[in-house]
Amino acid sequence: LNSRVRVFFSARHYAELHRHLFPGDRGEHGAVVMAGLAQIGSETRLLVRDVVLAQDGRDYVINEEGYHSLKATFIGHLIRTCRDKRMVYLAVHNHGSDRNVSFSQIDLRSHERGYPALRDIADGMPVGALVLGRRSIEMDLWMPDGSRRNLTEAVVIGQSICHLFPEPQASLKSTNETYGRQLLMFGAAGQHILSQATVAVIGLGGIGSLVAEFLGRLGVGKLILVDPDRVEQTNLSRLVGATMQDAEAGTLKVEVAKRHIREASRTAQIVALASDATAPDVVETLKAVDFIFLAADTMRARLMVNGLVQQYFIPAVQLGAKVTAKSGGGTLDDAMSVARSLRPGDGCLLCSGCIDSTTLATEFLSDDERRAADYGTLVPNPSVISLNAVAAAHAVNDFLFDFLNLRNRPATRFLHMSHIHERNWIVTPAHSATCSECSATRSDSRFARGDAVQVVAMKSFATSRPRTA
Ligand SMILES: [Zn+2]
Ligand SMILES: [Zn+2]
């Protein structure tokens, strides 16, 4: 498990590459992938930012020895772009195989001839090659220190998340009898995947406490719980696991959740972080998780998680419940539950207008400053356990079906549920080519950049936008 090498694709990029390599002609085709680089603990992670398709006969040609290769003129500016943007250059071609793929001796000899020079040009960045079978993938990565690395797995992230390997994996099965009934739905192999997963829950209030309970009982192996708040009397109407004694003692919400999950599971590893989600050490922890549930209702947390999804390819969901009254009070305008899936390169919360810059700016003010500015943010919002439960259940359901790849949905979607109007909407997130976060074409966007750029800088972001209040 340690020192693994993984390459991450957005579903859109993988589909584009796959269509080009396997057009149905059984031939060999070529491309170049440019990827961001992240070192996460001992794992080397490559994040595909760009797929450049080589045109047969012009960019991808038969060389003097009779083998296919990419033209030097095609490679030249791409390797220099990678050097300048601190990305990893990967030459790509396909073999006709299905679930197994490996480089041929001819492939490896051509790497040994060509890659020392490419690595010199790359100036401290790795370079390498990918070879794809129809449902398999392998890599030969040349590290700056002179070592060569193979691929542990590729992860393709759409709404569903799927994994590809150089060869079929022995299917590991969980036999823990606690999970006998749910195994009937997602199988012993699915249960094993859950037992190996690290999942973060940000915000352990009304919604997050339910999410944490669901994940704990489902058998998720490791839970990272993040919330700085303590239990108050008014939380008892909806905080799962909290007692009157907790309200009197002011127990940390993360400790309540940890205790509650522990009562149902001896095996779960639970990390309770009583900090703001945007604290630097928390952000470091979040880079290493497999999935994030965002149940904290600050714009600051939304901006940070939205950025991590795009920069490090960590799938997430933002969930919430909201009650709005008609002006004048009394009657309800609406009561909504939402579960918005967040995936790299397929729209985001910022594009979709879900990060309000005025609110974001006020979150950096002190309480006194906020009162003086009378932003109205100190008025408590309505919160009801059953509305919270709808959002939590839908988000955890989506997590199960998508994370275990039990349905094939490449496109990201938001789920909006109105309880007053008794309607559900499946909304496609907005995607702007000029988005600073999710655009794959804007040259300075965060998308797939990994360690090459800073994680979202809260204060500068808030102040760089016009304040309309
Ligand atoms: Zn080959
Ligand atoms: Zn965006």
C-alpha cells in the first residue's frame, strides 16, 4: 500500500482518450497526457489536466525502425509546457489487449533511448509513458532521482468512481458477519472496499452527525470528523448521539460522534479534529482522504472543499437543508434538502452560484464587525431533523452507489428536493470555461494542479471579489 503510484482522470478526459485510442479499427494510436503532481504521504499522485490527441500520420508516425512513435515536433512544445507549469509529461499509446496490459520490449527500449533527454528538459519533473488496454492501464514513470516506477492503479472520477489496473486484481472479500444484510446489496468485495476507505465528515451538526452514524454503521474503515463546536441545549432536537449531559458539559460535537460510532463498531478508526475545516493542518489531512462529506454551512468551508476536489481530485458531496419563509413570516416558502456531488472538471459550486462572495467576505469579520455591519448572519436558521435526514440519506446512498461503482454515471449531478412543492430536481452543475477552480482550459485555474499551486487562499479570494453589500 505504501509508496503507491496512482494516476487520476476526470471521466470526461478518460472517455476522450479512450475514444481516440480505440476507435474500432484495432490499430495503434497515440496521445500525450499532461498531469499535475502531488506527493500525499508516501503516495505519488498524477492528476490529468490535459489530453492532447496525436493525429495519425502527422503526429503519430512509423519511424525508421518500423515502429509507431510520436513526432519530435509534436512532443517539443508539450514537454516545455510541462516544465514551465510543473506538470508531468506522459506519452500514451494503446495495445489491443483487454484486462491485461504491459509495455513491450520495443516500448521499453524506446523509453531508454528517449527519456533521459526528456527528463533533462523537464527540469526536476518526472516524465514517462502510459499504455492502455481496453480495460487496463500501465505506466513507466521516470522520476527525477533516476528511479523508475510502475502504476498501482488508475482512478477515473465521474459521478461514479472506477478503478483500472495493469492486470485483474484478486477480489478481496470481507466476511464480517455484522454486515451480512448489506452484503446482499453490494457484495463482499464492496464491503472490503468500504473497510479500506478513509472518509471525512466536515461539520458534525444536525446533518453531519447523521452522516457519521451512517458511515460508521456501514463499516467505513476510517472516519475523519471535523468540527470545532460544542454541544448546546438547542442542538438536542437534532444532534444524533448527544445527551442532556453533553449540553450541560459542552462536550465537543466530534467527541459525541466518536463515542456514538464506537458504541456500534469496534473496528472503525475514528479521528476527531476539533478545528475549523480550513485550518492548514486539517486541509493537509483532507488531501489524503478518499471522499469528503461537506455538512458545514460556511462559505469558507465550501470554497476550500470545492478547491480540493478540483486541485487534488478528491470526490465530495455538499449537503444541506434549508427552510425559507414568505416575507412577513407565518407561511413557508419552501423547505429543501440538497445533496450536490462535486467531481473534478465537471462544474463546481463556484460556477453554480453556490458560493456567495458577500457571505464569504463577512465570514472573515469578527462578531462585533458583523453586528456593526448588520449582515443578519447572527440570526439562527431553521433546522429540522427530518429535513436533515433526507439530505444525509441521499448523500450516503449516492456515496455507496458511486464509490462502489454499482451504477455507471459519468456526469456529475446535484440533487435538489423541495418538500413543500413535493418535487425533486436533478440539476447539472454549471461549468464555466473561465472558472478559476474547475476550468481545464483557463491557464491559471486550480484544476489538476496538485502541489504546483497553493490550496485556496481564503482571505485573498474573499477580498479579490467585488463586495456588493
Ligand atoms: Zn506498445
Ligand atoms: Zn467552476
